[in-house]
Amino acid sequence: MFFRKKKQAATDSAAKTAAPGGDAGTEASEGSKASGGDPGRGPSPATQFLTGEARKDRHTVQILLETIARVSRSRDLESLLTYVVDSSIRLTGAERGLLIMRGEDGQTLVVRNGRDKDGDVQDDVRFSTSVAHKVLDENQPVRATVHSESEALELGKSVYDLKLRAVMCVPLAGEDDDPDATPSRGVLYVDSRAATRNFTQGDLALFAALAQQISIAMDNARLHLDSIEKVRLEQSLELASAIQRDLMPGIPTDLTGWDVRGWYRPAEEAAGDFYDFVKAKDGRLAIVVGDATGHGIGPALITATTQGSLRSFLRLVSEPGEVVTLLNEDLSERVEDGRFLTLFLALLGEDGTVLGLNAGHALPFVWRKATGDIETITGGGPALGMIADEVYKAHAPIALTDGDVFVIYTDGLSEARHPADPDTLFGEEGIKRVLARVAAEGADAGEIMTAILEEAMAMSGQAREDDITIVVARRARHGSQA
């Protein structure tokens, strides 16, 4: 009966050289020789299509080699698929050929490319869906010849309706090297109504070789598109990174009573961290450190928006609570659900006063020269973008005297991780430890910042799982210029 696999003789030494996908094909009827194939499995598919007739074999090999050459150099997938389908018709003597793919639901069959022997395009075409589904489901080729109406009906109603006499169908390999682990993505199918047409074992082997070239062509096209998309993405990220670097401020050189430094590095090309130095409306220096959730191009867009808005608000409004409230209202309308931005804003007065506001950010530190103690600046409101109508208020002013140090950072620094012990983080204690030691030695803001970063990076083996930003401000003698 149709689709019954040929039985393998116990002594059949050819079992090691089965046709592509397993069986050499299927019998047209039980015990029949109508399919043109010998019982059992045939010779190796590498030579199975060679007939021993020099002229015919030379022509066959030439077409196959031309197909391989075109697949290796062509980037026009559609014209390449048309060429292979046409070659399948020409080499097998079929009346028409179809490239049939799985639909998005995995069950629907979609004709990707349909041709007849005259080169006409087959649009709304009927074919044996039962044969195609069998090949897809079992990942095995089918070769069948019809000699009676009962055989046609057993093969499939469409075979009977279309009066087909010969059908051949082979699977296209999936995108994985292991055909047993990956279902076929589609099939290459040919058929004929001519009474004299009888697909042979050699036809099947050659047909399978052409199907393999289609699989390679589709993989090549996908990889080519992926590589183009990757290059475009890399170029976009490089541009975003360059723009973000340009947005990072220069170090202020006209400060009275303060020495400040800032540094950031993204975990990827673009960062969700940023820092900024902005001259506020009342003349004080505003220091801003922000951290958007995640890292990469999405958070980088949020930080760019935040930076621009903050600069505008700070030039118009002097009170930090009002500035951050406006910024939160603006961001809440822009950011997607689940995204937010933490931020610490500090206004530095020439008299050493720091007026700060924390919106869900890592807690800053103040090192006191007089005592060597480190204070943590607590309090604040939620991260920006979480509660649209939140009203933010600044902390009580903090007075810094000569030599005191103020440190603001993002959690990428405190969460720097030991490569051999993932549970060991640099942590707040690591920052405090280095700050206390280096500040007591009289280091300036840049030296303190560098020492903290070097020790954190040394502990993490130079790895960065998250964006890292740090700003250090050291109080100088009142009236002196940093």
C-alpha cells in the first residue's frame, strides 16, 4: 500500500548507505515494482543519481555543480529558488515543481515558489497535501507511481482529482544540523500526469541533492540578512555611543571652593547611566547622576531625554524639588511601563552647602576630614517615571568644610562582582574603604575617583556587568579656585 516503507533484508549490506533522510522512498503498492526501485535501501545518495551513461551523467553533474556554484555566490534568494525549482523539473522530467513551506502555525502549507515545465509561474496551485504533510511529519522522502484509481485515492484525494501519475517529494533540512532534532522547514515537490513518467531511485537522490541546495541557499540568505542587520545595529550603537560621549560634560574650571571630577563607562556601546554639571539659575553648580533601568540603546534614549530636560529646568528653576517634580511629570508621559530612572541631584554652594535630592538612587557618601567618618545621605522619593504625580522635596542642606569629600555613584560600581565568587561584591563598604584611605592622604577629587574605580575593577577582573558612573566633589578652602 502507499507510504509503506520497504522492508530491509537482514543481510542487506546497503543499509549503511540509505537515501537522504532514511528510506530510499515508498512503494507505489505493496510488493509492486512500479516505483522503479529495488527492494530495500539503495546505494549512497552521493552517487545514486549516476546511471553509468556518460553523457547523461555528465549533464546531471554539470547542472548540480552549477546549482551549487549559484547557491554559493548568489544573494538574490528568490531568483535562486526559481532556478533550483526549474532545475528540479528539468532533471526529473516532471511537469511542474513546487517549493512548499510550513506556515506560521506549523501546519498550513504555503507554496513559496511554483513553476511548470514551460517556466510559467504557478500561483493558485493544487498539489498532494497528504504527500507533503507526510514528508514534513516524518522527515522522509516520498517517491510514488500511480497505476490505478485506488492507488491514487490511497495516496491522496488531490492525486486522484489531478490525475497525477508520478509524485516525488523530499524534505528541506531545518536550520539545525541535526535533522532528527529539527523538523523540516518545507519540502521540494514535483509531479507529472504523463503515463510514461516514472521517477527512479536516481531521480530521488538527485532531487534530494537539489533540496539540500535550497536549504543552504535559504540559510545563506538568512545569515546574509542577519549580518547586514548586525552591521546596521553595530553602526547605530556606535553612533549612539558617540553621541552619548559628546553629551558628557567637561570638567568645570571656574569653580570657587570645589574640586569636582566625573567618570562613566557603559557595559555595552550605549549606557543607561549619565552624569552632568550644569550652572543653575542662581549660579550654583548642579551635579546630576542618573541611572535608567537596563543598559543599551533603550536606556540611553531615556538618559538623553533626561539630560536635555534637566538642563532646561535647571536654568529656569532654582529649587531642586520643583526641578525633579517637573522632570518626573515629563518622563512619566514618555517612558514605557516597567522602565524608570533613578537620579541624585545636588546643588553646590560657594559656601560649602550641598542641597541634595534623591529619587530612588544609590545613597551618596560624605567623608569628613575632621573626624575621618563617612556619612550616608539617606531619604528621598521614588525613582522617576514610577509615580506621575509625585511631589519631590530636597534634603536638608549639608555643610561641607575644607577637605570634606562628597561621592555620588551608580549601583554598577557597588555591584562590581568578583569573577571567582559571584556572591562577593565590591559593595558600599568597598567604596567607603577606599574613600577613607585615599581622602585621608590628601588626594584631590580626580585621584579619589581613580582609586575607587581601580580597586573595584581589579576586584571584578575588569568585567562590567552594568554601566558605571561616579562623581567626586572635594571641598577646597573657601575662596580658592579648584
